[in-house]
Amino acid sequence: MHTRLFFIVNYFKYIKMKNLHFIIYFISLSLFFNHCTIKTPDNFIYVKGGSVKNKNSKLFEKKLKIKDFFIAKYEVTQKEWTEIMGYNPSRFKGDSLPVETVSWYECIEFCNKKSMKDGLKPYYIIDTINKDFINADDFDSIKWTVGIDEKANGYRLPTEAEWEYAATGGNKSKNFKYSGSNDLNEIGWFWQNSGDKFLNSGWYWPMLEQNHCRTHNVGSKKPNELGIYDMSGNVREWCWDVHYKSNPYDLTGRIWKGGGWIGADFCCEPSYTGYLQASGKGADQGFRLCRNK
């Protein structure tokens, strides 16, 4: 951008045009077209950064500025996963259903493989030989060492802050309790509405099985303010961040957000943070993609 402005200004100096308003007009025009050239990848949303505006977020009024980024409209589907990875681990099968029963490590692999397939530079640096000596999670059976290339344009997992910022509506937030509504039933699949009928009694696993509770096609509920689907419910979504032990009874793990078809309504609130060992899997554990701007 700065190079473009330099040439524009010097061009007008060269031809001895002294009309300042005319120069400002052309500079403004250049800035406008530069802004408009931000190309959003297919099925992604451009998220303009800033501070969290949703008062229900735990990040509200924190001194935290989110950078601009891209986030996928939908959770990664089984069709997308199978095309890249060559297998489908999901319990509930369907091309348009979100992939689930995937570990954090598998999602990191997917990001790099899809990046290479799409001609992008992989974001993650994965060492499968040397164990991560910082990883203190006794339940993590893999412990790969995973680094990042911050300048890479490839696919990646969102950070917890990026995820929560996008889920709460970003700079278009309307202060909803969930991602896109105060009524979870409008925008998300959770334990009460994910089966054949709406369940009004308490959570009881045999009852959920009998009711055929399950995942649903991505994008089948309303989106949030930014046009992003299923950030409350359907499947829990892996994030990049680590949850560290805060007391002797706590556990270490990778963070997930958004709740899922099997979970409680409070887990679907964007402010809620859960975690699981990076090698862990579940029929309600999926993810969505991000990219740097």
C-alpha cells in the first residue's frame, strides 16, 4: 500500500499538478480499491478484527485486540475430511455432516494436507519423532511437537480468542447469549433438540440413544451476525490453545469451544471453555478452519 501511495504522489509532482484536492481524491481512490481487493476464500468469512463487543463474552472489556482473519462458514464436513485424509472416522455418516471423532493431532494434519493440496504454505511444523517435552498431559498418548509458521497462508485452527470473537458476532455483535440468538433452538443442535423429538426431562444417556440424538448437516440452522453457522452446538470445535493445570486436581489439554449435540445448553455459550487431551476423540468432537488475512 505504501509503495502505491509513493508512486501516486510522486507522479503528480512530476507532472507539476498543484491541485491538492485532486491529489487527495486519487490517493483516496487508491486506498478504496486496495481495501476492496481483500479476497475472501470460498466458504470463508472475512472477520474484521478489534476488541470483543459482546457483553456476554468473558473477553468483554479486556485489553485484547483481535487481528483480521478468515474463518470457515461451516464446520469441516465428512466429505471434505475424506477427500483429504482418505478415511472417515465419524460415528454418524453423511457427506454434509460434520466430521467427528477426530483428535487435535488429526486436525493439525488435515490443515497441512489441505494447505498443500490447495497450493498454500502449511501453517504447522509437525515433528512426529521428538516428543513435546512441554506437554505435561499424562492422558495424551501422542505428544507430537507442533510449531507454527506465522507468515504461512495455509489452513489452521482458530485461537480461543479468535473463535470466541467470531462466535459472539465480532464487530457486528448484537449481544446474543449464544452464537446468533438468545434462543439456542434457533441456531444450534444440543442434547434436547438433536434427536427425533425435543427432550424436556433431565439429561440421561439411554434416553438420548433411544431418541436417536446425533449430529446434523452443517448450516441447517440460522447463522450468527457474521454469517457463520453452528458455532453453538452440533460438534465441539478444537482450538489451538492449551489449557494448563491451575490446581492439583486440574488436567492439561487442548481447548474446545461451542458445545455439541450431546452437550448441555451452557456448553454452547461462546464464553464457555472446555478442554480434552489432544489425542482424545469423541462423537461430538470436530473443528472448523481458519486462515490468516
